[in-house]
Amino acid sequence: MRTVVYFRAGTVGDFAVEDDRFAAFSAQVPRDIKYDDDELTRARRVLGAFMAADVERPVSATEEAAACFVWTYFNTHPDPQKHIQGDVLVIDLNGDGETVDYAAVDDVDLVQEQ
């Protein structure tokens, strides 16, 4: 299982992708867009829109594909400056999509207030 965790202005959401769904995605993603920054932005916006919706609903195939793209982009990126090992954390500090960063989930301690 692969996971993209999205932190949006204090709210945390997990986008988990089963191995078989990830394998199907990986077999279909065109190599020429695999490391495209614009495609990464599009995928991040899909996940951000899901987080902003403020509605309880299951993750759709679109959000799952976006999570697959984000995970693939960082875990297989040939540029060491862009490579992230393991599950990916998307950090949208203000929740507006303007201040976004990425990190390995294992490198960050998220504390959720209850």
C-alpha cells in the first residue's frame, strides 16, 4: 500500500492506494508526463479540492489516480532534489494551494488536536 497524506490548514487526510491499483496506474502513466511539474500541480489540486470539499465521501478514482501520480512523481524522480522515499506528505499550510511543500511522511511528526 502507498499513501499520500494531505495536510491542509490543520486538516489531515490520507489517500491510500492498494498495490494492485498502483500497479495498474503505473503501467498506464505515459513516461513523458511522469515528472512533469504541471501534472504534479494538477494532481495536487485534485487532492486539495477533495480536502476543501468538507463533505464526507469516499475517495473517487480521480483522487486515487492523483495520489498515484504524486507518489510516483516523488518516489521515482531521477533528480535527487525532488526525490522522496516512501509515503508522501503534501503540506498546504494556509489551505489555499499557494504555499505548498512536499516531504516524506516519515520525516515529519504530525500531531492532531482532539
